[in-house]
Amino acid sequence: MRVLVGVKRVVDYAVKVRVKPDKTGVITEGVQHSINPFDEIALEEAVKLKEKKAATEVVAFSMGGPKCQEVLRTALAKGADKAIHIEVPDADASKLEPLHVARALKKIIENDKFDAVFLGKQAIDDDANQTGSLIAGILDWPQALYASKVEPDGKYLKVTREIDGGLDTIKVSLPAVLSADLRLNEPRYATLPNIMKAKKKPLEKKSAKDLGIDVTPQTKVLEVSEPPVRQAGGFVDDVSALITKLKEKGFIKA
């Protein structure tokens, strides 16, 4: 089984995001970036399948500006065998949409056959949660989204999914699309020896034009704004004082 894993470069989860003064987006210049955490989980699961001999090759994929190569090298250091970078100009990278990425994935899969596509359930920058479903629809492949457990079973994957009512276990035939949820696994750290080895692993570069993909955005961001400042809370001495406060503010009837 050959697994293609999407890894998106996003502002690091530990960074406090700041909105641009003109409210057209968030400030990304001079800010720490890393692999989207959910994509990191998807990568870890693919590498674990390879370690179990259930997968033969893990290929990392990213679409974006030149700096995407940084996260691809990290993916290689974490166990991917090779990487594919679909490069677009920095000016267009911030306007990429899930449909553009899904179309690029389709072209890659058509050119270099894969048995599975692993993705994070969503990216922490736009929270779109669309790419997995889009690529499954475009390819007409079965999909197993929000995976919290994956068990290979011959030409199938047995996947436990997290849903609102609890857990849902399904079996999908390969080729298939899988999206990783938070509790699927805990990603490994890239060790120094593996970081050095990653520099020698193949990283193939293509452009969106090479694949015949139009990256013209279909949506326009009208405004990005900070969430409202949360008002400070207060303390009360006992339950009766709490009830009195709630009555004063009109939250409960007197």
C-alpha cells in the first residue's frame, strides 16, 4: 500500500495570531510556522502502518509557497520516504482553497498511483474541513473521516471514527481517503540523525501550471477581525450572593 499524506504549512499552534491592520488576514511574516497538527497525526499513522509492513511507501505532499519545503523536510525526518511540493507564488498561496488542493492531489494520484490518501481532518488556520471529502468525491473513493483508530485488513481499512454520539466503526475498501482526528495517535519527534537523513531524501517540485491547475480563488475574504475582548469575571461568597447577582443582571427571574 502506497500512502500519500497531505501536510500543510500553518502558523504554529503555540503562536498568538495577530490580525493585519487592514483586516484582510492574519500576520504571517516573521511568525513561526510548522506542520498542521492534524496532518502531523495523519503522517504518524501512515509511518506506523509502514513500520507494521502494512504500507510500502509514505509520500508527503504540500501545496504552497517555497517555504513549504521546510514542513516537507520535517515530514521526511519523521518517516516519509519522499516528498512532493506543488509550488505556487507566495501571493497566491494565501488564497489557496480546499478545491485547489484536492485537484492537485487528483493529478498526483493519476500520475503516480497511490492506494490511500491520509489527511488531517482540518487545518488550524482556516478550519475548512473540506479537502478530504472533496478528494474522495473527485476520485470516487470511499472515505473514512475523523479517524481515531486505524486497523489494516488486507484490501480494506477498519476505521473507528469519532462522532457526536460516540464511536462509529466502518470498513472501507482500498483505495480510500482517511482524515485523522486528534486522538488517533501522538506524533513522534524528529531526531537529529533523521533530520540529517531527510536532507538526502528526494523532494520533487512541480508547479500548479505543470499540473494544469487554475488556482483562481472562488471566495473572497471580506474581513478578518479579533474576537471580542472577554470581560473580567468576579467572585461571590456563597450561593445566595450568586443568585442575587444573576437576578441583578437579568439572567434569572426575580
